[in-house]
Amino acid sequence: MKQWRSDWGLQGRMMFTMFLLAAVYLFFLAFIFYLDAPMFMLVFIGAFMIMQYFFSDKLVLMSMGAKVVSESEAPQLHETVTRLCAIADIPKPRIAVVNSGVPNAFATGRSPKHAVVAVTTGIQQQLNQQELEAVLAHELSHIKNRDMMVMTIASFLSTIAFFLVRYLLFFGGGRNRESGGIVAVWVISLLVWIISFILIRALSRYREFAADRGSALITGNPSHLASALMKISGVMPRIPSDDLRKVEGMNAFFIIPAISGSSIMRLFSTHPPVEKRIAALERIEREMEF
């Protein structure tokens, strides 16, 4: 593998995103405390966020119906991940398999020591060994870059605003309802959620480019990932819409988003277009030839 250089573009974006999110949420919390919003709701959401942070990997695996497999259950998958981890110089994560025809893969966990890499049965059937290795290297790059942790924290912070936008008008009490404070908190929550949404998607798109480059460095062959991306994106339109909708909630973590043709999520994709990712991989391949 060529020397792994820190991606300062990714590091800078992660720091900038977290700084902006922290500033937004400090203002948000200060505003809520000022208006004396229902505290029990904030305590509940805060506790839920803490639980999500520490058990994020288990919650994601559970939501996807993923099963952690042992070396005896999936020997080739374990051998491949073990070898790629040695090249990438990271601890070997747990490995899970999702029984789904949607060809995809993802990594989750709050740190490299608590990471899980999962693949669907669909992607194992669609890709050859070299392409699957490139996809696994992409997911391991997310672990090495530690961008999973930032995405996890950012996503959980935005959950507060989302829950308030969705449920706040059903709660209230005392002077808040009389003074219109609940409505004011709802409006601020909506603005905070929109800002969070934009920041998270901007970071998510860049981190995919960074993980693609990481895959190219680990495998030494960017064309394998480019081929895998073309195959997955080509198969996706043929997947039944119902199957795609079942996993759309995981799109920010997938290597390619599972988006149905009629989904509004296509307008707010967490990933850059496949064509741009392939073009970037082709540039990397030309660079590696020199």
C-alpha cells in the first residue's frame, strides 16, 4: 500500500462541522432553557442519545437484521477482512452479514475498537472477490478515518431537534402555551434541524470520496472499487421499491444509497453521484501509475 496520508480535507471538515453544530446546539439549548421548555422531554431525549452513542453498533445491526458471523461461519470473509486490516493497520472489526437482496455494505461503531463491518448477501452475490475486497477496504477506511464517530455524534445531536420538531406541539405546560413559547421553540428547532441536515450531508458526501481514496490505497487498485460501484448502482434500479424503503434509514452509512425511484431522498442524497466517484478513482489510478 502507498503511504497513508492524513486527509486534512476530511479532518478539517469534520472539525468545522462539529464546531458549527456545537455552536448551533449551544444556542438552541440556551434558547430552550430561556423559554422554560418541558424538561422531562429534554432529559428523555438526552438519555436516548447517550444510549444510542454507546450502543450504536448494536442498534444499527438490530435495525438491519444483521447477524455477527464467526470465522467458522464465514471463513473467506474473515480472511479478507483480516488481510485488509493488516494492510490498513487497524484493529479487526466484528463482521456481520445482512440477509438482504439489496447489494450494499456499511461500517458502524463509535471507535475502531468498537467497529462492525457488515455486508449484505446481495452484494456477495453480485460482486467478484476483487470487487468485494475493494468495498470492504472502503468501509475499513471509514473506520481508519474515524469519520463514523463524527457522523454518529452529529446524527444524534440532530435527533434532538428532529424530535422536537415532530412532537413539541403535542407537549407544553404552564406559561409556555399561554405565551406562545412552545411555538417559538418549535420554529428554532426546525431551523436547527435544517442546518444540521445540510452540514451532515455536506460532510457525508466528502467522507465518501475520502473512503474511496482509502480503498484505492489499501487494495492498490482503484479500478476494482470503480467496477463495484458501477455494478451496485446498475443493480439498484432493479431492486423492488419495498426492499429499498426498508433500508433507506441506513443510507448515510451505505457505500451507495438505497433509494427508490420515487423517493424524495434522491434530492438530499448523502453520497456524491457515482459518476463523480468513478471519475475521482480514475484520477487516483493515473496518479498511482507514476
